Amino acid sequence: MTTDNKDFNAAAATWDEKPERVKLAGEVAEAIIRQVAPNRTMKAADFGCGTGLVSLKLQPLVAFITGIDSSSGMLDILKAKIAEGKLPNIDTRLLDVEKGETLTGEYDLITSSMTLHHMREPEALLRQLNAVLAPGGILAIADLDPDDGLFHEDNTGVHHRGFDRSALRAMFAEAGFSDIRDSTATEIIKSAPDGTKKVFSVFLVSGRNVRS
């Protein structure tokens, strides 16, 4: 059973302390680099950036990147990392589309990792992200293949138990994307309550804005 909200502000301070979480972010970033080849001409955004584990992997490769999240606590951690590293080409934006707030601007690349399953209406989010992509811009989303609700120890705030890749590719097409591709970004092995090991796969689906 899920409820509407998870307190990511409370989780922010210790978010990076789980090695498997850091490893997952690194492998997702590597998959994005392989599949969409970010470059120094791109203005990018990382939607649902959390503490910036993916954002900071992409930051050296793009002209500028904005970390976008609905949790001020998560963004505070990212801001501290930016200040410590004296990084000039990354900033943050607090935004909660679930509360009706709208993303603005124009980006050549938008990435998102392990956020889509927290969104009540993924179709609406894809349309909103498409609307702020420059013509020919790329959206790359990493999330779970169907997981039977077993991936998270606590399903608070989890609105989707993974996604079927074919269905998500269709959502991308309906939202106005072409050149839609999917690949397996990584696999995660976790222990089930009965002590057995279960493998969860994480996909990366990307598409290109077709507006001229």
C-alpha cells in the first residue's frame, strides 16, 4: 500500500550513505552518456535530482545543468556540493509538479533517474518535459522494470511498481518524441524478506523532441 508522500527532506542528510544508491546513480549516468552522448553545447536539466548523484556526473560534460527537485532538503545537500567544488555551471531549482507547479525554460537535454515511479501521472510529466525541450532536444529517463512492488522496503509515495518498456515507449511517442530507444542501464541485487536474492533491472528510455 502506498500513501501520497515520502519525506525526502528527512532522508536527505543520509541519502548518500548507501553505497548501492551511489553505485546505481553512477551506472545510470554512464548509461546516459553511452546512449545520448551529452556534450559541451548542451543546456541540461536533471529532474528529480535529489542530492545530485547523477547531475554531478553529467556536469563536466555539458555547458550548464540545473538540478530540479521538490525536496528543499535534497537541494541543500546538492548546493553544498556545488559550493565545495566551486562548480560554475550547475545550479538548482525547487519545483513540485505534483502541486501544479510548471517547469519553464528551454533545455537541450533533460534526464531523470528513479523519479518517474513517484509521479501520479507520468504521461502528463512527459508532455511537460517535452514542452521545455529545445527542438531536437533529448529526454532520457531511467527507472525500474516491473518490480511487483518489491524493490522498495517502504512503498510510501511509490505510485507505479515499475514500468513496462513498450508501454513507456508508447507514452514517449504520444508525448511528441521520436527516435525512442531503450536499454538496460544496470541491475540491482537485493535481499527479499525470505532471505532470497532478487534481481531488479533499471532501464533507460530516451527520445528526441520532434518540434522544428
